[in-house]
Amino acid sequence: MSPFKRSPPYESIVLRSVDIGEADRFCVFWTREAGRVTARARSVRKTSSRLGGSLLPFRHLSMELVERDGRSLVVSATDRGDLTPPGDFARLVMAERGVELLLALTEEGEPLPAVFDLLHRFILLCADPSLRPLPAFQLRLLHLLGLLPAHTEDERFSRLPPDTRSFVLLCTRTNDLRVLTDLCPADPALDAFLRTVQSSHLSRPLKSEGVGE
């Protein structure tokens, strides 16, 4: 009998990857089945490895892990081929802001399949230079995590212009991020609202804030 516990297949999106040692890579994934997961991939930077090209940020994978000595190791990863990193710096920064917020607001071991679907759609939309999906993603993510004040008892929400309040409420009811992106108002008050709400749930400012602006 194998001494290692093998995981079921995970549908995963790579959020972070860091090269460590001579050939290993440490990765943070968001999975449909288990939420946030961290794992080490052994020897993936060797030219003989079939995994290395898949274990890069913003890739959509089918993945299996084993548990060994209390650590998770990647043993298989197949790129589903429908996600790639955004093609220019500004789009990459936008995607990174969304990912950093997700990591800052979540812990490991929280299965949140609706967040997986939102993240997948967000990365797809970030590749389109005509779209600005970040504010709608942030609002929808905060709602799914139970952190979005969308009631008149909250002063931050009540101070928003009526049309902007209506949009925030729409983000609590609508799953389709493309629809929300198309309807998102270009309102400085909305940006200020998002900054205030996010800062109330973060222990430190996001590193990606201000980059590329």
C-alpha cells in the first residue's frame, strides 16, 4: 500500500508560483473543490519535466496532489488551455490586484466554488483591453465572502450616489461578471467606497495598489 495519501483531482487556477531550490517550484492554487491550496512541485524546472509549463500564474489546471510529511506535493497537472496570463503590463497588474485581494481575504481550507467561477471569469475578462472588470470583481468577491456593506444602515454605502448604490446592490444578485463589468459606473465615489471597505478587512495595504497608475 502506498504510504502517501493521494488527493482527488482538483480543478485549479494558479495564483502564485515561486522558484525554490535548484529545480522546485512552490505554488498557491485556488481550487473549485477545496478553495485555497499551497503545494510544492518537485524538479519541475528541469528540462525533462512535463509539469513546469503548466505551473505558472493564471493557468487553469486539472491537478493531483499527495500528502507527504505534512506537506502537499504536486504529482500531476494538465493545462486546460483556456486561460493565459494577460498580454500586457496594465492587464497583468489588473489581474494581480484581484488575486492579491482574494489571497488577503481568504484562508486555506475554505471550499468556495462560486469564487472559483468568479476568478476564472475575471482572468478571462482581464485579457480584453476594452474591459475594466476589476471593480465589479472586487464587489462581487466581497459579497461572496460576506464582506460587502450593501444596506443603508452602513454610512459608507448610504453616501454613494443613487445609481452607484443600485450597481452595488446589483453585484449582490448577478453572477455574470461580464454583465456587471459592462454596467459598472465610472464613478470616483465607487472607487473610494471600494478602498474604504477593503481597508477595513485588510491588515496591511495591498502591494499591487498604485502599481501601473
